[in-house]
Amino acid sequence: MSESEGSEDTHGTQRLPVMEKGSDDDPVQSTSAAAYDPLPALDSENGDEKRFWSSRRIPAGVVALLLLAGAGLLLYDVAAVRAGRSAMQWRKTLARELAERPLDDVWVLVGAGVAAALGVWLLVLAVTPGLRDVLPMRRVHAHVRAGLHRGAAAMALRDRAVEVAGVQTVRVRVGRRKVDVRAIAHFRELDEVRADLDATLADGIRGLGLSRPPALAVHVRRPGRKG
């Protein structure tokens, strides 16, 4: 294993190459990480946009309908009892079961577990923003917020990567904090291909205009042996 000192190119990209020679079944691979300068934000913005909040209309609508139906049915039964009529059979059965069944009964524990799980799920939905696939973009106009889907970002970076000479195939995965690029180079030196990918993808990430530019990790290797 040998290591070379990192260097900076004219685009402000810092390359930290590591050359590793594996076994006969493990092709030589070049791995690097690149740092880059993001686009400037507005003077009134700190460049740290929050994630978009999901409206979660379906869970909210289902819960609202269930509560409305349950409250309406219970209110109707209570009003009927107040008017001198007999309570509905379901309420009599429920009251009897709750009075006669012990707390350690299997069905009581199952019902309590389901209710607790449903409550935790609703709390998680209430306190988390959701929309993990939408990356907030840097605010350029004061009253406009924009977001970029992670799949669209990955496609844009992949289109930039395949233009690099020597790249045969490339796979790009965009996360909220890291862009992982795995490329296969069928000619040129791996260090040269990796350096070009560093510069090209760092420039591509800057062009995405994300509020929190993710880190970049590039992995380049030779095609595996056939057969």
C-alpha cells in the first residue's frame, strides 16, 4: 500500500488518493475524497436551510376520520341512553370485557401494544419533517425555497461522470451527507481517472446549489475478470 500527499487543483478540489493492490480476484482500486467551496448565500441567510416538512395528508386524514367516526358513534350511544334507550351491544360487550378480563390477559396486552405502537408512530410523524429524498437548496431569492430530489441529483452527477475519459460505467448514490461514486475505468491510469472525477463531480455538486453540500467519495477500479 502506498500513499501520496494531497494536492489542490485550480478548481479548489483537494484530492487525497490512496492506492491499494488487492488479490488476483480484487482489482486495483483508487479511492479519494474531495473538498470544494459551496456557492455563496444571500447576506441575510446563513446557508443552512432546514429540511422540507411533509404535509402527511394521508395519515392525518385517516386519523381524523377514525376519531370522527368513533366520537360520533359514542356520542350517539350516550345520547340514546340518556333518552331512555338501551345502550348498543358493542358498548355493553366492551364494558363487560374490560371489567372481567385481567390486565395480564393476552388480548389486553396485544391491544395495549397496538395502541402504544400507533401512538409512537403518530408522535414520530408529528416531530419529524419527513421528505428525506428532497435536499434543500441554497436560497438565492429571499422569498423562494427550492429543493432537489436525491434521484435527480444522482442522475445529474452520473451524466457528468460518464463524460470523463476512461470511465466505462459509474454508479452514483446521493445521500443527505455524502455522495458515493463507484466507477469502473477500462483504460487510462486509475489515478488520472479518479482525479478527473474529483474535479468534475466537485464542480457538479457546486452546481447543484445545495444548502448543505455533501461530502464526496470516489472509488475507481478496473473491470473484474470474466468467467
